[in-house]
Amino acid sequence: MPIPTRLTEEPTLKEIERTLSALCTRALRSWWIIENGKTLMGLDCARAHLVANPQDERDYAVAVKDYLEFALSEMGSPMHRTILEAVLGLGRDEWRTDEWRSKTAYERRKEAGRRFRGEGDIVAPGTIRQVYERRAIAELAEIIRRDEKAARGQPSRT
């Protein structure tokens, strides 16, 4: 397997959002990141989470998972964090398993909707996908863009 190349130019917010949306459909399984997460695998902020001697694309996929776990911890909205943890398969130990990540996007969004408001009303999986997941992805994309600017030594204008 080839080693993913570093992106020479920073991706736009829309490119980051599209990549995150694609990853939400099948969660953070290594093969899915390799297939749909090239943008994230090429970022300096994600590459900072690589093992000492990366051997192949799988090491880069793991670095993306580790970086996204870190980036999610920086989110201001706990509800947005909950959605993305459930949908991507991060956060709670049971969500980091292959079993959880292999569930359908509908099932993962259903659980996100159950936990979205804590003990309050349940939010439908379709509403999670169409409304709240988009907002959460936009917030995470801003964090990723900020981190990438910092990793490249550029001032952040947010």
C-alpha cells in the first residue's frame, strides 16, 4: 500500500466537510478512511499523530482516528460532540469497537438521537443526519482548519 502524500495546499472548509460527511456513512473503519479520508490523511495536524515509523496507509488511518478523537475533545458543543462520537465511532469505549463501527449509519444516528438531549426528547435519525450532524461537521471542520493552520505555522483567522 502506498504512503499517502502530504497536502501541499490546505483544503477548503467545504472539502473537509465533504470528507467528514463521507466518513460518517461507514464510521472510522481503517479501510473506509483509506478510501474516503485522503484529505485528512494528508494534513499535518493528523500526521502529527502518526506512529514513529509509518509503514502503510493503515498507520495513517489510525493517525486520523487519533487526531479526530483529539479534535472532538476541542468542540464547544457537547451535543455536537455526542453526535459525531456516536456516528464516527469515537468517544465511549463501546463506540470505538469494530462491532459498533460496522453498524449502519441509521443505527449509529439513532443512538446519537437517543443521547442528543440527554434525558430529554429523542431526536429522529433523519433529523440528526439532515440538521444536527451537518452543524457538528461544520464545527469540527473549523477546528481541523485551525489545527492545520497551526501545524503549518500560519496565523489562524477565525
